[in-house]
Amino acid sequence: MSESSDAPDGHEKGGLSRRTFLKALGTTAVASAAAQATSIAQELQKHNDERVYGPGPAPISLKINGATKKFEVEPRVTLLDLLRNRTDLTGTKEVCDRATCGACTVWLDGTPVYSCMTLAIEAQRREITTIEGLSKGGELTAVQKAFVNCDGLQCGFCTPGFVMSVTALLKEKPKPTEEEVRKACSGNLCRCGTYPRVFAAALEAAGVKTASKVEVIRIDRGTKAPPTYV
Amino acid sequence: MSEWPKETKYLGKSAPRIDGPAKVTGAAKYAYDVQPSGWLWGAILRSKWAAAKITSINLDKARAAPGIKAAVLAREGERQVRYYGEELAAIAGTSKEAVQDALRLIEVQATPVPFVVKEMDATKPDAPKIFEDGQNVGEAQVRENGNVAEGFANSAAIVENSFETQVQLHHSLETHGNMVAFTPEEITVWASTQGVFSVRDGIADNMQVPQSKVRVICDYMGGGFGSKLGPGVEGALATRLSQAAGAPVKLMLTRLDESLAVGNRPSTFQKVKLGASADGTLLAYELESFGCPGFAAGGATAAGGSGATFPAPYIYKIPNTRVKQASVAVNAGSSRAFRAPGHPTASFSMEAMMDDLAVKLGIDPVELRIKNDPFDVRRKEYEIGREKFGWKEKYKKPGSSAGVVKVGVGCGGATWGGGGRGTQAEVQINRDGNVEVRCGTQDIGTGARTVVALVAAEVLGLTPDKITVRIGDTRFPPSGGSGGSTTTASISPAVFDACTNALTELQKVSGLPDARGANWAAACKKIGMNPLVVAGKWREGLSSTGAGGVQFAEVEVDTETGFVTIRKIVAIQDCGLIVNKLTCESQINGGVIQGIGYALYEGRVMDRATGVVLNPNFETYKLPNGADVPPIEIVLLDMPERGVIGVGEPCHIPTAAAIANAVANALGVRITSLPITPDKVLAALGKIPATKTAADLQLLNNAFALVRSLPATTVEEFDPAIV
């Protein structure tokens, strides 16, 4: 690569050098990008002058499951960590802590989000709903009942996230197809492999009939003895 | 009653889990969720070197950091670390943030030493040694019967091939870890575990306290798959932190840690040769293999074993057999038991050989299996499965599928021990007619709590909601670890026995000949001051061992992208007595789906240059997602007279074999390495250069030559590390 001399220590670089990248981008684009960056920086500065959080704990106020609570947290604290470590709402699970598994799914103003990728301070002035906030007065919701009846869970660690995703879907689309259920749950992982039952539960909660693909066949080997060789 | 009832109200029917409501509302408290008063956050500092001599670790600055209450070393004095991620020290403090900051203040003096993380590199004569006084490739095991040379000489058809399987990570969603409250009187451990008693024994041993001074609680746990049978290094560190801080400490591992230090399924490299007569009778089998269980097999777990050996020639009995297996160590985390240790690996290569032999002999692959399978139940399963799957219409000559997207079918078989073992249970009948059943087992997601309630309800003639089930505590009568698919087959007989004894006792006390049904309330009123407490235990005759299973797969392979899509899986599973049909089916779905991951997606990637795991998260280590799940059709073989067996592991074994055979059938070319990723498909089709260079192949051949020359111990049977 001709730009390899760009590297100050003379080592060959594998990827694009900064110069190549800028060349490729074209000078006009660079100039306008730079101007844009400057104006963004100015805007940010203006904003931060008004209100600076951190790095130490800052007072924040959050509305969780309808109740407003005050906390003192550093700005780096995620909504997930706040829920799990500063309240007793541990139904929201930590699994990957990087937006890949959906176990930490909560709603912000009714929309599912990954709470591991949401800073607690960002969630101010929003309606936060966790798994504990779904059922009112101890009565299970239709979705929760369907998860229990269809066995849409095994170890149960991913379950709160799936329940949050499915419930949000059914609010938007009361009669989804299985394809739509799969799409709504595409951000949720389960290691026990419970997906078919989660899909069945979502459809049952929506009143859509699903057929069981399971068959039991009675076999009589004529002996009770375990096989001599298996 | 001494036998399972013929007519049942609950057993063999579908019942929703009794703890379902707790799990769907977030009320279920896992170890990760427990919050005793004054609890501290704990975390581990891990080695950033794949191999190094550690000369000193200074915890002073970390200990003095704001909020930090305790800091301990994983091991005192100078030491060696043998993989990236090995535990060095741990600290506990008042918040996660304080602990994360303080971890950076720990000063470690270390001299990095040469390391090796790739199996092939570790077999080279000049490779860095994992243990200075040992060999990377140690002694081998040999098993021989008949005369292999003669067997092959008499064979009308011989097939030969080489196979590779990857290191698979458990990745249970709840990470490993514990909440530990140490007091001089008692150590209480809330553990994410598959064995409350094995954690108790491990902690007691580590802390040098009597076992009676350790209490382990596990109300709920978020998956283990074989990797959570002992307290682990993290359990010992949490206990010492709690002792030092004088407060409860929660030490749960991170997702990164899960890729490094808490177990995996070993890789394997196999050379296989199989011979048969013209009518398809298997005559001779030869295997040379080696695999990698990490820096040392077993590791800090009560799971034991889990080396890289596997049962061969798996489910078949072949008169002339010679098998030689070895293990190679690298600088990586140690293996642990992983859902049916050794079996999916064994099934993958053996079933591939069966298909290739069938093609060579011009015999239908299912017919060849039925002809050679020694287990009557599995033979029956092939017959049922091929009807249900539509095998006769779907099976075509390999590679004959037209078009860009090719369709293929395949099948494979499995065996597993399962069965029950020493478990005790206790039934308490209260005067108000309510019943408590206590058993020191744990529910790893299979529905153990519900199994206890259903068995008790069946025997006592009550509805399951009248039964309060208490499990997951070492204060209850002992039960074994949930490994080897033994939980249901262990607890069901123990609860059956305890309830049968309790009913007899209640009838004696009340004077009623049958205290069940309409008589129940009246009988219970006659109990007297104290509730009736009656014990029972597991005994022979109510459970059985030996479960066979077969699976069929239909796949599409896109020959332009190399992408494999599964159209359908049919799973036929030998169940013995089905306790709860609903949760039994869920386990089978799960076994199949985890098998899809093993077949197509999963595999730990190590970096040769730095010694780190390159894919320690779910973006780069792909688990099966909802979109990857095909229709799964399940057939349960109900044989109640055999008693309870256990299905968790057998249903996972043959999935990868069936999928790999279906891919080979679609393409007419066999992919001999798992996972079957698009690059391997395209390379096999000659559309991109081969994934292995000539130098790689030379290394592989040298490694096999080394295994051939190794001294070997002769064994009767291979230990497939069934726990």
C-alpha cells in the first residue's frame, strides 16, 4: 500500500490510513464535516454550561412503575444497574451488559429498550416500566398467563425480557402472525432453547390458535429390564 | 404402593410449572438477585497474560480506594498463570462503580512467558509447555477388541475420513457466581448452582469449616448445562471477601468471564475408518483422536473429568475395533461437563461415517442403522421417525438436489445413561390438610419443583396446588447434583416413597383405610399436636437407565452464500415414564436448539498472537436465536413400566449429526468440521480457497503421528465423563 509510509515508525499498516480515508472522502466533504463537528461541539458546550452531571453522584428522579423515586447516582450508572443494585426490582436481568440478549428489556414510555444501554439519568422524565410493573394487584396479565400455560420458560432468566417484548408487541398488534412474534423477539436470547414455546405463548395470549407438534407413542417392550446395551 | 400407578391423574399429563408465575413476574429470586442487608459488590481481577510468572500483587491502593471494604488474593506468593483470565485477586465494595474503579488500582508484577493457544501449535516439538514438568500431549488411552486388520481385510466397503469439532462455551444466561454471607456461626451461600450439596462441600473444604456450618440456598438458577456443579474459584473468593469485609458479598461473573474461566466442551480432531460386509454388517472400526480440554481437564469444579475422550464407535457394537485417544493442553480455560459430555462429538463423526458407508454400499442410511443398531428401542425409533419425517420420499442420492439452494436430509442416533440415585425426601402433612415436601435438589430449569408437586399430588390424591414444594437448600434431605440427566429420575422415586410412607402413616393415625379424596380433611384432623413428618428415599425399580433417541433433519443449503437453513427437525425420544409431558417437551426443544448451535454457529476462537478469546460476547459468539429455530416435531416414547429415566442430555446429542448428514446429502460433499459455517460450505464446493493450507494439513498429520507414537493405557470402556 503506497500510504504505508504514513506510519511514523515505518511499520506497514494493515487498514486505511487517516490520509487515505480523508482523500477518499473528498475535501469538500471533509470541510463540511469539520464545520458540522465544530457546530455540534459548540451546541454541546452551550448545553453543558447549563447543566453538568458528574463525574460524582448527581441527584436524579425516576418514575418507575408509576412511583417517583429519587436517587444519587454517577452519570455512568446504567438504568439496569440502578434497578438491580439500588432498588429491589431485580426481575430485570443482567446477562450480556452490551445490548445483545434482551434480558434487561424494560419500557420507556411504553417502548421496549435495553436498560443496559440506557443511562439512568437519560431515563428521567420518562415512564419506566419493568417486569414487576406489568401485573396489577398480583393478577397475571394475559401474556404472563400464556407464558405459564405454554411453558414459555425453562430456567427463567431470559423470561422477563421476553415477556416485556411480547407484551409490547401485543399492545401494537393485538393479532400478530408468528413471523411478527419472531421479529418482536429477535432481540431476546434464550440459552435453554425455549423459543418455540415463547412464540406459542405470544400467539395464545393474542387468541391465535396453535397446534402442538408433539405426539406420545406407548411402547411395550414386554420387559421392564433396562437394555443390556444402549 | 411399590410401583408407579397404572392409571394416573397427573403423571404423564401436561402441567404448567408451579413456579411459572414467579418467573414471569420477576418475583423469582436468583443468586444474582438476592440482596441481604448491607451487601457489597464483588469482582475478580483476572490475568491479562496467557502465561506468566506472577512475582507480586499489591492490593494496598485498591484496598484504600473509596468504598472498598475487602481485597483478597486468589493465591499467596509467587505463582504461574496458565491462561488469559485466570483469577489473580478479588475485591468487594459498596458499589459496582467503586469496585470497577478500584480493580484498576491493583498492581501486578509479572513476567510473561511463551504460551500456545492453538491445539496444532501445542503439538509441535518446540511448543511452549503448559506445565514445565509435563508434556502438552500426554498419555493416550487405547481400547481394542477383535482383530482390526482382519476386519478390514474382510470388508467389502471401507470409508475413511477426518473430523474436527470445536470448543463450545456453556454461556448459561445467569453467569456463575454467588452471594455469600460469612459469619463465625455459619456461612450462607446463595449459589447459582446445579448442586447445592456439592457447593456446600466445596466451600467447607476451602474454608476448613465443618460442612454443617455451611448452608447453600438455590431457589432459582439461570442455567448451567454441566458447568455449575461446584463453587468454583469465584465461590471461594466471595466467601473470603465476605469474611474479610464482615458483610455479605455478591460476586457474579461478567459475560466476558464466562468465555474464559468456567468451562467449555473440549475440541476434538479425529481420524476414522469404518468397514462393512456387502450386506452392510459393520465389521471393523478404527479411531485415532485427540482433543483439547484447556490447560487441564476438570478445573476447579466438582464436575470432575471432562477430558477430550469420547465413546467410540458410539452406539454401535463392532466386532473388530481399535480406538486410541489423547488430549492436548493449551493456555486456555479448562473444560467442564457440558450437556452429554463426549456424546455429541461421538455422534457427529460416527453418524457421518454411517451415511458415507451407506452411500458406498448403496443401502438406505436408515436401513443400515436399523441393521446394525444393538438397541431395540432405537431401532423402533428409526421406524417411527422415518414415517413421521417422510424419509422415503425425501431421501435422494447425495448432491442430486437441483438449483442453487439444495435440499438434503439426514439422521443420527444417541444413547445416554440417565437414571436415578440416592436422593431423600421428607413429607410434612399439616393438620389443615396442606402438605409440604422437602428435598435438597435444585431446579436447573427442567421443572424439578413441579415434578415434586405432581408426584406428591398423584400419591396423596391431592391437587398439586395443595403441595408446597421446598427445594434448593442444604437444610433439606440430601439429593445429588443435577448432572447426567438424573434429577427427575432421582427425586421422583424419593418423593413417591416418602408420600407412600406418609399416606400409610396417616391411615394408621387416623384409622381410615384410605385417607385420600373425600377422607383427606377428616384424616388430617386426627393428626394431633405436631404435623406428621415422614421420610422416604430413592430406591430401585422406580427409575431406570439407558435412553435411546434418534433425530431427523431437513436442511436447505444456499450454494452461493454457503448459508444453511434448517427446514425441520423430528426428534424421537425414549422417555421411560413421562412425569410431566409439558416440561419434557420443553427440554427436548432446548436440546435440539442447543444442538443447532453446536452444528452451525458456536465455537470459541482463540488468538494465536495474544492468547485471548476473540469472541467473548454474543455478537461474535453466536447462540441460536428465535429466527434460527425451525419447526421441531417431537415424539415421546412412553414406557412407564421402565420408570423415570431423564431426557435433558440425550435429546441434545444427535442434532448436530443429523444436520451435518443433511448438509452432506444436500451438497454431495461432506463438511467434516463443526460448526458448519458458510466459509466451510463454500470451500467444500471449491468456490473459495480451502480453509486449511498445506502447512496446516502437515501439522495435523504430524499431530496424528505423535498420537500414534504415544504410550497408552489400555482401558475396558472409555469414560465419557458422565456425571
